[in-house]
Amino acid sequence: MNKINLLIADDHTMFLQGLISLLEQEPNITIVDKAVNGIEALEIVKKGVVDFIILDISMPEMDGIELSKILKKQYPNVKILVVSTHSNVMLISRLIRIGVNGYLLKNAEKSELLKAINTIAAGENYFAEELEEKHILNSSKIEKQVSNLTELSSREKEILVLIALEFNTAEIAEKTFISLNTVNTHRRNLLSKLNAKNTAGLVKYAVENGLVD
């Protein structure tokens, strides 16, 4: 079995230390280093000592999505396993399109974590059994979510982000140099296109799809 030179990147200290404790006794895994944000992780990868990274999505300074994009472009031989609390179709779809090698939920058992690591190290992809069981990886669901986001204009996406960041109608109008009525029109269009019942639904959609932290 080939040796795995592992980097773990997660800003939650307890989870980070827990992963280290779980994996440091594995004979085929060497934990090279740990990082608490994407920039720190990237600097470690640049040293050329890492061939496998476990990372979270929500990290400060540079999130897991942006880090994955850079790694796949600049360090394509580094295997990426995302371990996150998110089970949102759109978010997972984005990561699949970027080219990550696997995705696990943070409630996964140690046995599945090891299975995922070893499967990916052997050259295959691995996605959480729970996602498969709930049909979250169903292609039609993914395409529907992608379609919803694609249907939004750049202005609508901008308004959606501002709504999610808790700016009110007047503040959004001022920031985007449009009228109050136009902001309200965009809000109604967003509710319709995203099948949301209210502002809370818009915020939930923005967070789940990685538009805001």
C-alpha cells in the first residue's frame, strides 16, 4: 500500500485535532501538516511534500471551493477529499465540476473515512454513502440546481448576495445604484426563480450554494 502524505485543512480546532487523532496511527498515512485556512494550506502544498489533502468548505481567507480550484489547476496530482457538514446538491455539484476526488459528511464513521482516503489514493473517486442513499448525487437534481442558479442574471446574483448579507432594500438600492422599485422587482424575481417563500428562503439558498459564508 502506497504511503499517503496528508495535509488537513479545517478552521474548527476540535474537528482538526479529532481527525489527526483518528489518522495518525494509520501505518500508510503520514500527517505532514495542518492548516486553518485556505491560504495557509496552499503555502504548505507549494512545498511539494503533500500528495493528499482533506479540507473543509467554510474556511477564512480562502474557502475550500477556491482552494480546490487552485489545487486542480496548479497541483493536479494532489488528491482532494472534502469533508463538510453541507449536503446541498448545488455545492457538491460545483465541487464535482472542479474535479475534487471525494466528498464526505462530517458525521461519517472512521471506517468510511479510511475507505474514502484509500479509495482516492488508489486512483478512484469516493462520495459519501449517505449522499448516495439520499439520492443527493442524482444527476437530475444536480442539473436542476445548476439550472436555477444559471437562470439568474448577474444583477440578480448581486442582489441575492446583498440580501443574504442582511442589507435592507434602501441599502441595496444605494449600493447598486438602482431604484427601490427595481430592487423589489429583483426580489420578487428571485423568489419566483428559486422557489423561495420569503427572504429567509433566499438567504438559505445563498448560504447552501456557497454564495455567502
